[in-house]
Amino acid sequence: MRNDYKIDSDETYISLTLHLNSTTKGKVILSTIVSVLIGVLIYLPFSFSIKNNPDVILPIIVFAIIIFVFPIRYLLWNLFGKEHIIINKKKLIIDKDYGVYITNLETQQFEKLHLEFERNKTFEKIECGNLIFKSFNKDTNLLKCIYTSSIDLELKVINEIKNKISKLDSNIFFCKTTEEILAKNY
């Protein structure tokens, strides 16, 4: 399972699109679970007499909301999930694309941007992990995590992203681990 990515850039910004490639087995299992939950949701109103038991309406509505908020959103993410990240010299702009809907743009300001690679698994002897964006505050000398990608990438892909981003601005730094950041002197 290798996730896809696309990098576009010019002199002022870098646009990074990460695309999730889930396994077919996982998609089928998740689709089956969501289908069963929707079937239960359709069956529930007909199994109770709503005129005799008006107290049943609220639990059915809550159950419907839970089904549509969590499992269906998770299914859409696994079928169509994309992260769009735009980086310029002072801002990080992020949104997530679920295929059916796109989340609102989230903008994060930074003075100095640090990129980290957090290894969370090895796939076919290739290190995979998340790309973490941290902002360095000059006044407090502290790092603040402003975004962590939810799509795993290979270390070589993250290095390619790092090279493109480092051409954008000299205020952007890359570290493989948090310990490397703490060891640096700013």
C-alpha cells in the first residue's frame, strides 16, 4: 500500500496533494459494515410503533447521526481521501477531500517552519510515516505542532518534499525526529 502524492510549485508557494490508497480488502469490509448499519437504521423505525412509543424517536436519530458522522465519513476517506497542503513563506493552508465534500481551509501562520518525519511503520522494508509541520516561536524558543499529515508517506517521498520546500525559503528546516530538533541551537 503506497500512497500517491503530487507536488506543484513555483517561486512563491508549494502545493502538495497526498492521496490515500487503501487496500481493497479493507474497503470491502468497511463497506459491508456501513451497509449493515444503514440496514439496521432503516429497520429500526419500522420495528417500533412510533405512535405508541414516541421515546424511540430520539435514540433512532442519535443512532443515525453516529452512523453518518463516523463510519460513513471513514468509508469516504478510505475510498477517496486526499489531503491538500499549500505552503508559502509564512503560511500553511490545509484541507481534506472526502470525494463527496471538502473540509474548510485551515490556515496556520509560522515564523520558522520545521518539518519532521515520524516513522510509524515499515512496509516492504521501506520506512513509512507522517509528515509533521511545526512552527518555531522566536520569543519562547518553543516548537508548536501546527499540522500532522494523516496519510503515511515513504521517507524518500518526504525527502523530496523537503527539498522542494527548502528551495522556497531558508526559514524552513527538516529534522527526522523530534530529538534532532531539540539538539539544534536556534
